[in-house]
Amino acid sequence: MLRQLALVSAALAVTAGSTAAQIPVSKEPALGRSGTAGPLQAALDMIRADNAWTLQQQRELCEIPAPPFQEAARAAEYLKRMRALGLMNGRIDAEGNAIAERPGSTGPTVVVVGHLDTVFPEGTDVTVREQGGRLTGPGIGDNCRGLAAMLAVARAFQRTDVPNAGRIIFVGNVGEEGPGNLRGVKHLYDVELKGQIDYFVAVDGAGLDLVTSAVGSKRYKLAFKGPGGHSYGAFGIPNPIHALGRAIATVSDLQVPANPRTTFNVGIISGGTSVNSIPFEGIAEIDMRSESPEALDRLEQRVMNAFREALDAENARWPGARAQEARLSLQVDTIGIRPAGSQLETAPIVQAALGAARALDFTTRIGASSTDANVPLGRGLPGISMDAGGRGSGAHSLDEWYEDGQRGWLGPQWIALTITNLTGLR
């Protein structure tokens, strides 16, 4: 998860009478309601008092490997822990998501997700090391912090009997990181919870930031292909790596807007078998991102044009009869597509999170990122992604670290209060 954030004040309460997808948000912040605030305040107090428990969950979950498409062991353990807290209807769905629920009555359904997967391949040492209050290990913040914070919220709600009016569905989801292409959350919307999700809250990483806009991305593997041959004997036929060089040179000169922020990167190139062989393929993997769906589509078109023009130029460079029989082709494979989307700061789900921050007396930052919330935001549905407290650095590295600081418990408290602002209290 990579963020671009702008500082805003969190001194905003939940807007009275607001609607999103025709689902009403409670008319006043949950802590302001007489008769129901007692259990909720008790839950917030418990989250703070039992902060050591949350950190222990974070560490233990992090030491269960969860490479892309191999999240099953961590999912099973997460489901076990949710069931032990007393959450109901626990299950692993067909995509591998671990799901458990806290029933409601008349209020909306809020789905709270934390991704189980990491970017690290099978065999990575996931041992967590602790020194001076700092936890170090791959995935300790992204996203074992989010998973632990969700358990802390569920545990506090269960033990203090918070009377949420709406149903809360907790999900440890698969497939958030790159190759997963958001498969877990897509499955929730399209199959497992189709038509049931009123509000979507992703919990992802350390800090106290709020993501309300989705940075969309398109990732492709583009391969120039030809017969190849001996560098001397077959000289005069098109060369896939030469075509690749032409394409990359054109892409590198593209100008893109700063607002909406739009980026591109050729991250991997490959091809060739030896220095004295004309290669049979030249491959590039490219990542394109933007906060604007329209800007992303325009960039994609320009990149594809660059590769098609490079193909034509390399084939035209060698006009002989032999070269005509060895013309190159271009193969395009999709690695992943993540939709872009945004919502107004006045959206009820955003106001719920900002109102919760106000009640807890801290300032958050609103910004755009690529998270599981891309799925609802790309479909024009209510969704946010929240940090889970503390601070950290080195995400996606073996030296990733997390520190709780003096108020790490604020993250789970913020999540808990945001959820109840959305579900309402009976």
C-alpha cells in the first residue's frame, strides 16, 4: 500500500440526515447517545487497557507465512481466533477469505476487512524480533497490525456487549497485494456477500491516516516475439530487444499530469539467451497508476501506442525478404487491474471516520492509495481504508518495523468508533 496524503482537520462530526446508497448514518456520534454510550465507552477503555494483548496477536499472526495465493494457514488461524471471541457464522469462503459476524438488527451492514497476504515468497523467514519496543519482521505492519486491531475491536465489542444496531462482518481477506489483484474483496462483492454490503472499511497498516480515494492501476506484461537466431548468421532480421528498447524510450518521454497524480514505471525487463544470439523475445512489465480513471485510460492508450509503434518501426527497419519471414509480433498479458475512484469528504462514511477522530481528539490525514477499498470505490460504493495505529516503516521489506509508541491503542479505538458511527447503537 502506497499513500499520497493531504493534511485535513478531523474536527467534523457525523452529518445528520446524510445518506449513502440510501442507508442512513446515525444522526449523532455514537459516544454522544444517552443510554448506549456506556458499553461503547467500556469497549474503548478495554482496547486501551488490553493493548499488550493486541500486540501479542500482531506478533503471532505475523509469524504464520502468507505468501500470495498461499494464505490458507493464516486464514485458518484467523478464523479460529475470531470464533474464540464469540463471533458467529464463522467460515472460509470459496476464495479463501476468513469471515465471522457480529449480528445486528435494524441497522446497515458494515464489512470490516484486513488483508491476510504479504508480498513475501514462500520460504521467507517471518520471525519477529523485538528490541526496545520495536517489532521487526516482514509484514509486521502491513498487514499484521490491521489484523490484530480488528481482533481487538471484535474482542472489546463482545466482552462489553456493545449494542450495535447493524450487522458487523469481520473478514481476513486474501489477495490484496500485487498478484492477488484484489481477488478476495472482489469475491465478497460478487459472490459471498453480494448485495449485502452497505459500508466497507479496510484496515491496513500502521498510522492514523484515512484513505478515501482509490489510486487505480493497470499492470501489463508486453512481449515482442520473433524466431531469433545467431547474431552473425541471422543478422538482418528484427530483434525483439531492439523493439523493446524503442518502446521503453518512447514511454520514458511521456508527460503525465501532476493533478490528478498519474505515474508509470517499467519495473522488469527480460529476454535473450546469450550475447551472441538474436533473442526470440523481449519482455517488459509496466505499472501505470492514477487517481483518475480517465487519466489512467489515456495513459494506457499512449503506452500501448508506443509499443505498437515500436513493433512497426523494428519490422520496417529490416525490409529484406528474410526479415519479412521473421517479423515480430506483440503479445499483451494483463497482470492486474485495480479500479480508481473517489468520494466527497461529505460522504457519510468519511464523516463517520472523521467524527470518530474528533471524539478521540486527534487529527487524521485524508488521501489516496491503492487498497482493498479500490473495489467499492471503483464501483461508486461507500468505502474507506483506515490505518490501525502506532507507526512503522519499511513495508514490503524484510526489515519492516512497527512501534506502538505511547498511544498505539488509538488505532483500534478509532476503528471501533467509526464502525459504531456507521451501524448505530440500539
